[in-house]
Amino acid sequence: MGAYEDLIEKLKQTEAVQQVLATLEKEPVTLLHAICKEYEVSNEPVPDHHLLVSGYLKEVALRALLSAGLLERQPGGKLTVHAYKPTSAGMKYYRRLVNEGWGSK
């Protein structure tokens, strides 16, 4: 193993990096849940100003959901730049999460 790989492995063992990695896993799920929940009530794409997205990790979470095909970005309306609509795959994951009690804890 080279110095770079060795250093990365050492850093992955730190609490700080482990917290970032855990956040990278949880943020997209939290964001998908929030968008699908609002979409389920309104049946309208969720405007970006309704999302609690700030900071780099939350932006990454949003991009990950788009890349994974769980959300579609649509042009915004009068007060928003973009709106987000869950895909059928996104809604399936949301319903599974709800059935498993996720988000109610």
C-alpha cells in the first residue's frame, strides 16, 4: 500500500471522517423523505425554497438523489429556481422507509 492509501485508511478511522461518511449516507435519505412527504400531500413538485438544503453535504445529497434517478429537477416557478419531483423509484423507496418507521423516530 502506498503512502496515499495508507493515509486515507488512517483518516477513515478518525471520528471526524466517520461522522462525515455517516452524514453522506443519511442526508440523501432525509432529503428524499422530506421531498416525497411534501409531494405526497401536494402532488406538485417541491420548490427549492421549501428544502432545508444548505452547506456542501446537503448539496451533494441533492445531486446524489438526482444522479440515482430518485428525483427529477424541474424549472421553478415565480418564487423558485428549481422544483424537485420524486420519480416512481424515489416514491417506492419513500414508501418502504415509511413502512419501516423511518422518519417517525
